[in-house]
Amino acid sequence: MIEELPDERIVSFEAAKQYLQISDRTLRDLAADRHRSGKRIPAIRVSNRQVNFYVRDLKQFAQESYTG
């Protein structure tokens, strides 16, 4: 899983969605900086349809966003 990957590793949209356990729309909104919460996840845009993420950004988002 993502927890064991190095921070500089790049993962797919699907892997990020599974790791964060959020919907497609929520992840798209977070990556596009238009989520209603004002939160954002830095994304690597490969094309209009393909978005990837650095593991470190996903880990940081999870740490800041989830409690318990």
C-alpha cells in the first residue's frame, strides 16, 4: 500500500482515491483546487484526463485531514 512507498514515488488517480477512501469527484475537486472545504492536494497533470500524485502529498493530506 501507499504507506510503504517512498515519498517521491508517483501514484495514479485510482491509487490515491483508494488510499484516501474518497470519491472520484472529491479527489478531482481537491486536485483542481475547487473543493468547497478550501483544501487542496497538489497534482501532476499528465493530460486533461490523467492526473497523478506524489505519495508525500497524499500522506500529508491524510495526516492533516483525518483524525483518530
